Amino acid sequence: MNNYNTPVEICDLVITASTNKANMPLLKMLLLGIAAGAFIALGAAVSAVAMHDIANLGLARLVCGVVFPVGLMLIVLLGSELFTGNCLMVAGLCEGKIRFGGWMKNLGMVYLGNLIGSVLFAALVMATNIWGYTDGALGAFTIKVAAAKAALPFGTALASGILCNVLVCAAVLLAFGARDVLSKLAGIWFPIMAFVLAGFEHSIANMYYLFAGLFATGNPKFVDKATELYGLGADSISALGIVSNLVPVTLGNIIGGVALGLLMWLAFKSKYFTKPA
């Protein structure tokens, strides 16, 4: 007997999970969404601590990629609800197990919960004053990351969001494929590390990054440090745009996740490709 699930079995598990998610009470969706938003924010916050003082871009992203996956690991093992992963529910829709309205209800409530969890976590991080690390360099780095994301052109953010969620949903599928905890962690870790290394855009992580940057601009020391280290002027910092980033990145995440879920269903469940011999 295999110690892993086959692609067909993975697809069946995704469809079953889709049914459970669509039928979940709204308050439960919201609460589990809040937890997932906080877990992703945790990965973003601790990876920023690890990488903020590393000058070499490749090395900094590698360090970030090693640490960041802790967020999705917690989500998968503790059963919370992540908007980007739930784009795979399209498989349940195609199989006729859920309705479009049920899927949209789940995505909407989970997205709201993810937003609440991310912003609350950013506020709590601000209260801990860890952004004061390295004489305020972490606070400056937090502003820099937010400013860079807010400045992305729409098309760039959209394409980056598509690629990001292909990898995030691939990580979720690998977790479905594993039958033990260590295998699930390994399946999650590698695709998430890859998207972080590439610098792709994840809408839920960006909720933390953008609000954290906004909160950090309230401290003049961090603003001065951002100007000193990164040459960010007052215009760059005051122009932090949350909606201008989240709209295209969220759309891209939806496209990428739905595309992977649809491809999986077509290949392994659709009558067009699974006709009996």
C-alpha cells in the first residue's frame, strides 16, 4: 500500500473538503478565517525579522523562504480557512457537490476573516515594539516592503498573484497527498519557499505587509530610518496603497488557484479524460 495518496485520491479529498467548507456555518468560516490570517501574518512577521538586515537579495529571500511556510503549516494542520487555498473548491463545483453561491459565500467570509486576522496581528506586532530591532531598521524595512508592494503596476501584481497561488494551491494539494505529518510539512514547505524566493504576491500575506507598513509610518523613528536606509521620501511613504495592491493580487490569486483546481478536476475526474477502458 502506498504511503501517499494518488492524484485521483487527492482530487476526491479536495472535493470532499469543498463540500464541508461550503456547508460550514458562517461564524465558523469567519473564526477559522481569522485564525488563518493571523497564521499567515505570523509567517510574514517572523520571516521579516530573519531577513531584514541581510544585504544580499538572494540570501535574504532564501532565509525568508525557509521561515515563511510556518503560516501554511499551521493552517493545514490546525484546520483553519485560507482564502487562497479555498480557490481549489472549484473542483467541488465542477463535480456538482457544491453550488456557486456556496463557494462565493465561503470565499467572501474567509477573505474577511483573513483580513481581520492579518490586521489584528499587525497591530499586536506593533504593540510589541519588535520593529525597533536593529536600531529601527526592522521598522524601516517594514515600511519599505509595504511601499514596494503598493507601487506595483496592476498587470505586474496580477501576474505575480496568479503564479503565487498556483504554488500555494500546489502546496495544499501536496498536503492532501501526504498521509503523515512530516510528509505534509515537506509538501507545504517547498512550493511556499519557491514562491517567496521568486517574490510572487500573496493577497493574505500582503494584508499583513501593507497594514504593518502603514502602522510603522506612525513612528517618526522608522520613517527617518526608511529615508536613511532606502531613500524613501515622504511622498513614497504617504502613498502606501492597500487597495491598489490587494485588488490585482487577489484577482490573480483567484485565477491561479481556480486554474489549478480546474486542471486537476479535468484531468482526473472529468468524463472527457476518465472514460472507462
